[in-house]
Amino acid sequence: MANHKSAIKRIRQTETKKLRNRLQHKTTRNAIKQLKDSSNKKDAEKLFTNVTSLLDKLAKNNIIHKNKSANLKSKLASHVNSLKSTKKTKAKTTKS
């Protein structure tokens, strides 16, 4: 156990930062899973903006590396673009 006041305080600070970082990282991972599971393009585009924001925040705070953030955003963007939009089309009726 640390003997100095500053070392004890540093241990407390490190613990709170570790818990906050873990929560943010887990939240982002869950959001990514939710985005990968979505099959509706409109919903996926909404989720994509939220996920990119979360990834940027993680990279800014050095929780994940900026290149990892860029790679994840790129893969998720290609996933969202590969989804087909679900537009309701009216069947044309011909008069006979």
C-alpha cells in the first residue's frame, strides 16, 4: 500500500478513471453490435452517427487508438451502405 498522500490520491483517481473508461468502451461496443445487427438502412444510418460520435470521443480521450477508431468507422460505413433501403413501392395496376 502507498504511504504518501499523493500516491493514495493517485490510486483513487486511477480507479475512477478506469471505471469510467471501461463503461464508455463497453457502451460503444454494445452500440456497434446493435448497428451490425440492424437490417433497416434508415435505423442503421441513425445509429451510425451515434456510433461514430462515441468512437471519436474514445479516440480523443486515448481510450482506443485513433487508427482503430478510423478502421471501425470505415467498416461500419461500408456495412450501412451495403444495406438495402426498405422503400414501399406501389404495384402498378393496368386497366384491361
